[in-house]
Amino acid sequence: MPNKKSAEKRMRSSAAKAERNRGVKSRVRTLEKKFRGVAAEGNKEGAVEAMRVTVSALDKAVKNGVLNRSTVNRKKSRLAKVIATGA
């Protein structure tokens, strides 16, 4: 346990941020899985819509500092590649 008041506060705020980040990451992973499922079915329109929602969530995660910009760019590129190769 922390010995200083500021350390206690830092511990609380770190826990709150970790909880928030966990939710965002979970949502992003879920959206990616949904996208890949729709793309595997061959539903092009559905895949494009699912990609739009997923990319939006990824960009919001970067804006809030949950994910790194390079990681998100790589993920978006791979999602686009799935559609380009004939979803």
C-alpha cells in the first residue's frame, strides 16, 4: 500500500484508467471479430459498414490514448486488405 496521499490518489486514478482502457480494447476486439465474420460470409456491403464502425472505434481509441497510432494504422490497413481481396 502507498505511504503518501498523492500515491494513494495515483493508485486510484490508475485503476480507473485501466478499467476504462479495458472496456475500450474489449469493444475494439469485438468489432474486429464482427467485421471478420461478416467479411467471411462474403457480404460486401455489410463488411464495408462493419469496417466503418470498427475504424471509427479505433480512431476514438487513439484520440483517448488507449491505443498507439501505429497499431491502429496497421489494424486499419489489414481490415482494408480483407475487403480489397474480396470480402
